[in-house]
Amino acid sequence: MIADFFQRLTAAHEQPLTDTDARLALAALLVRAARTDGDYAPSEIARIDRILSARYSLSPDDAADLRKDAEETEASAPDTVRFTREIKDAVPYEDRISVIEALWQVVLVDGDRAAPENALLRLTASLLGVTDVDSAEARQRVAKSL
């Protein structure tokens, strides 16, 4: 499954990701954000499940299953570019800002904002074509809501 997913991400032909692939790409980005500081905290796992459940109208069990698939996918992924490329091409700008907000939710939920997490969010925002200003505003909205 993961090999097929990466093959579709790196395919030379311009075929859009399926909904399933797009969900897995976003979930893997969320997992990557949570793991970046070396502490994959239960609060981050729970936040990822809530984000996936709300975003895709999944039951808690289905959201957890998607996250588990994303954990395996993220561990196998060589870089963040593979996840962001298709999201950027397929998702309107406003929705990409909501992706950045979801990433900030995962990073900030444990109360500890580490330098590697900041670096990953800067990189991801750039790869998604989200401006630094919009990313900072997304972070501020999330921080106020936690």
C-alpha cells in the first residue's frame, strides 16, 4: 500500500491524487509535525485523530485507522516535499491555510514549541505556497483557541 502511494506521488504523469491519497498525505504531514520534536505525545495523537475525524467526517475508529496508516507512511517517506506537492496543486489557497492551522494545532497542543517544529512549519508553509504572514496568523488563531 505504501509503495503504491509513493509511486502515485512521484509519478511522472499529471494525475491528481485520489481522495484517499490526499487524506493519507495530510495525515502523514500531521504525524510528521507531531514527531518532529522527538516526542510523539498522546495529546498530539489525540489531536491528529480529532482533526482527521472533523475534516473528513470519520468515526473515531476510522480516524485512528487513518492515523495509523499515516504513521507507517510518514516513517517511510524520505522528505516532506512528497506530501506537500500534491496538496498544493489540488487544494485552493484558503484550504492550504487550514492545513497549516491543523499542523499548528498538532505542534502547539503539547504546550512545547520546539525549534525543529518551527522549522518544519516554515518549510511546509513555503512548500504549500502559504505566506509567512498567513502562517503566523494561523498559528496565532490556533494558540488562542487552545
